[in-house]
Amino acid sequence: MKKKRIEQNEIKRYFLIIAAFLSFMILSLLFFLSWLQQDVEVSSRKTVATNIERQSYHLKSVLDIQFNYLTGMASYMGEREDLFCQENKRLIQSIVKEQDLNLIGIMKADGDTYYNNGARKNVKNRGYFKKVMQGQKIMSPPLESKVDGRTKVILAVPIYRNGKVTGALGASYNVGALNQMLFNDIYDGIGFSMLIDTSGKIISCDSGLSYRKIGIDDNVYDFYTKSGEVAEETMKSAKANIKKQKSGILVLKEKNAMSYLAYGPLHINNWMLCYMVPQRKAQEEFQFIGNREVILFAVIGVGMITFLILIFQRTSMKQKKMREIASRDGLTQLYNKAGTEQRIKEWLHSDRSKAGAVLMMMDVDYFKQINDTYWSCSRRQSFI
């Protein structure tokens, strides 16, 4: 009974060591996977921020191209004494068919404006007209925001004659549609984009409603703070960045879903370009890492299970062998007293005992003397 208790304690200590080792391995794996997930989070945010920076640059480049195109036409028109001459009128009527400019108007110094569709209007009280007559190229605030994605602005450049500003050339441009177009190929079109000013007012908003709840009349700062998706302190920090025309990213949390709202300066009118994308979509390109994690866990899990089975089998065989050795005489390999008692107990509890049996005991003279002599010799030989 004592030997059995000792064996059980040894087995218990053995398995405690294995359990400690396995616990260490599991904790190490969990730490590694957690660390890997943090790297995925950081990398996905950097990717979203980089996309905003690139698209902001692209949007500004497109607008600069339009400004340069208008400047070229204005230079040509400035050579004519009458800005409303037939040649200039035919020019703007033909240009509007070839470009993305919706409505082109020639403006005289008094504000009188002729449009390519033949309409006439005076714009001398418009803010953008006053600035363009001071020699600045101007992109006006949105003229209307009736429907998302249809925000139009006026691009205006001065017309010079003999080094003096004698008028201006302006065109209506759908900046909302341009903003939406830039992000159609990013993240498979999942998410939405916005143009906002430093006060958080939305200038243009993507027409898709699948991934947004914010509307054209909402204020970005107020909306996401009141909805609880962003903490007030975090929003204050983002607001300060936007006023300083700095890029950044907000993590929006709604129930069990998370999204990234990245923002970057457009460098025109102090506007900011924003883009919101669900976290799961932003991290989709890193999905292969998650797949490798599952494979790694599976391989290590199978390895650990196999390892435990092999150890258990080996331990069981070793214990069985040790019990067998302990139950036999070392010299004759016959069952000793403990081994004989165990076999008798096993036989008595088996079905074979019902058939009856005979137990024969033999007494061999001088066997102890012979056993001790040859046992001592065998031990000495084993040590040599």
C-alpha cells in the first residue's frame, strides 16, 4: 500500500511538471498572438492614414489641374479687348463639353457675368468674386449641399490685361463627385468619405449610406461625441489637429464594431479630407496573419496532445515494468511474497476462481543460502 502511494505521488509530481510546462507554452503563445494583433492594429491604422494622405494629394492635384486649365483660358481671353466677344463665348461653350467643369462664366470687373449657357448675372457681391479681382485664384465655399455627393464649388482665376486684373473666369465644379470617385477603388468601396472645414461642418459627404449614419447637416465633432463613439478628450485632440491642419485618425467604437476615421489636410480653404472604414475591412489585407495563427495553434495543439499521449503511454509502460520487476525474485525471476499475494488476489476476483484451483507450496532445503550466495555474485558482476 505504501509503495502504491509513493508511485501515485511520483506520477502526480510528474504530471504537475508537464502541466506547468504546457501552461508556460500556452501563455507564451497567447502573449505572442496578442503582440502580433497589436502590430496588425498599428499597421492597419498606418495604411488608412497613408490612403488619406495619398487621396488628399490626388484631390488637390486634380483641382490644381483645373485651375491651370482655367488660367490658360483666362490668359488667352485677356488678349481680347472685349471679354464678352464672340470668340470668348464660343470658347467657353466648346470647353464645357470636353471638361468636368459644369458651368463656365466670364466675369467683367463690374461683376457682370456671361455663362456658357447664355445666361447673364451680376456677381459683384459674391465673396469669391471680390477675392479673385484682387489677383487670387479662388475655390469658393459650397454653393449648395442639397444632396450628398453633389456639392459644387466655384473655381475662379483672374483675367489679366497689360498686367492688370480686368475680369475673371469661373467654373462650377462638382467636388463632391470627385471626392467620392477617389475612394471608389479603396477597400472595395466599403466606407465613406467627407470634406469638412475646421469647425467640423460637412462640406461634402459620400452619397453611399451603407456605412454611415452622419448626414450633410451634422457636425462631425458633435455627432461622434454625442453618439458615444469617441470620448470627448479624444475628439478635442482631433479638433486641435484639424485646426492646425494636421493629419490623424480616430477609432470609432459602436457596440461590438470598430471603425477608423482618418483625416488629412486638403491645403485648400483649410478643408480636411476624411475617410471612415470598418476595422475588419481595414485589417482584411492582414487576414493571412490570422489564418497563420489558426494553423499555428492547430499544429502546436496537435503536437502537445501527441506529446502527452506518448508521455502517458511511456509512463504507464514504465510503471507496469517496475511493478513487474518488484513482484519477482531477482535471481530466479519467480514471484516473491508480494507478487504471489497480488496474483492470488487477482485470481480470487476473477471468473476463473469459480472453476477451482490448486495452490502447491514447495520447501527447498538450503535455498536461502544458495539464493543469497548467487544473488551476491550477480550484484557484484553488475557493478563491475
